[in-house]
Amino acid sequence: MNQPTLIVMAAGMGSRYHGLKQIDPVGKSGEIIMDFSLYDAWKAGFRKVAFIIKKELEADFRRVIGDKVSRFMEVNYVFQSMDDLPEGYELPEGRVKPWGTGHAVLSCRDVVKEPFAVINADDYYGRKAYHLIYDYLVSTQDDGKYRYAMVGYTLENTITEHGSVARGVCVVDGDGYLQDIHERTRIEKRNGLSQYSEDGEHWITLPEGSIVSMNLWGFTPSFLKELKNKFPVFLDRAWKENPLKGEYFLPSVVDALLKEGKASVKVLHTPDRWYGVTYREDKPAVAAALTRMQETGIYPEKLWEDIGR
């Protein structure tokens, strides 16, 4: 059995939090959200992790999270660099924005050779999600198609009380396979309903129980090959349309492979609540929820000491 790897996209953390030192603890013993994610992943069976970070954050990252995890999992560090481009391409003058989530995962091509899951570093996905994706990765292989997966969340379990959110609303067929993702950039709770708007004036109600993607994916190694092959096509378009801010998004590559008939994506539904800090006002609720889970025994009060026993 090929032991799958967990890829953690953390290259954007420095810009959001002004350095890792500024990440607010959310657990009883000073844990950050990533502690809970990695603990859940370990419990599900993951024994390898690849952190995608900026080179300048490596020392802080090792101190805050990496050194703890390395006692229990094989840890690799991958550095996302804007000048990591195919031969014949150069960084556009004035570009400071990273190339996006597709490029971040592509950065792992020399480290990850086995099936892998992808998560955002600062999102809490819940314990069941890791069991679902791990079990899928160890039991599924490509055949006539690439056989990928994503963990789907009930929309109502992902919405904040403090403003609008962007979500990928999924169209799933009767057999549980992803057919399409509709990106809704402005979803809010309004009068007890989940509604979205394209213009801020007209609001459309989303069906209760709609499934959304929170960027927890499962892939075979074929996805890295496709990311590499499609990157120059993206760059050619970005150079013409938006050289300073165009982004190579991971879901866009998945969508292209679906439309080409090359891949299927099994949607693995979790009833768990997703937590993330979209707005500063979200932090107290996230901290309260995770602390409550420790107090009620869902998590031990000291995560990594529990594993070490």
C-alpha cells in the first residue's frame, strides 16, 4: 500500500497573519488550528506531511508546528517560489502575488510521489473528513480515468455570522460524483436562509443542505502531472489578460479535467462543521468551539502528549 501524504498549503499564512508568531492560539493548551488538523490526520492514518511554505518562514514554522509533528510523522518542507516557472517563462515585472493554489501543489512534484490529500493550513475540517479522504486514497487507483475525491460540507455548516463568504457550490449526481462547481463569491445568512448575490441587490436562495467544497481534495499522483502540463497554458493566458494578479487555481484544473472526461471526483460528505477565520470576529467562536471539544473529551487537553503515550 502506498502511504498517502497530507499536503498542507501554508504559503499564504505570513501575509494573512503578518508572520507565524502572530497566529492566535485557539486551544486550551495554546494549540493553533493546524495542531487539530494534523492530530486528526494522524488519527485517520496519515504518517507523511508536506508543508508548502515561504522559505523566509521556515524557522518560525518549524518552531510553531513542524518540530512537534516531526516526532510522529515524516515531514517535508516545500517552498513555493514565484520564479518556479517552466523553461522559457519569466516572472512578469512588478508581480508580487503568488501564482495560486494549483502552483502551490505543483511545488510538491519532487517530494510527493504517492496519493495525497490537500488542505488549507488555517481551516478546521473536523475529524471525519480525514478518515473519509484517507480511506479513499488507500483503496482507490486510477483506471480508465483519474479517480479523485473531495470532502463535501453542508453549506449551513460553513457560513459565518459576520459577513459574506465565497463558496464553491457543488452539483453532485445520483452516484455521488461531482459534475460541476459553481463559484459563489458572496453568500450570506439572510432571514434564516443561505442566499447569494452577484450584484449586492438581488439575492437568490440556495437549497438547504447544498454541498460545498472547502478545498479538501484527494488525488492520485496523476494530478501533479496534469498540473505541470496545464501550467504553461495558464501562463500564456495570464500574460495576456492579467500578468500581475492572474492565479492558477487548483479547482479550475479539476474542472478542466472533468470537462475533458479524463477524471472523476467522488464527493465524500461529512456532517461535521467547518471552522475558519474569515473575519477577525470569527476567532472567538472558533476558539470557543475547539476548547469545548477539548473539555468534552473529543480532543485531549494536550494533543501531542496524547499521541506520545
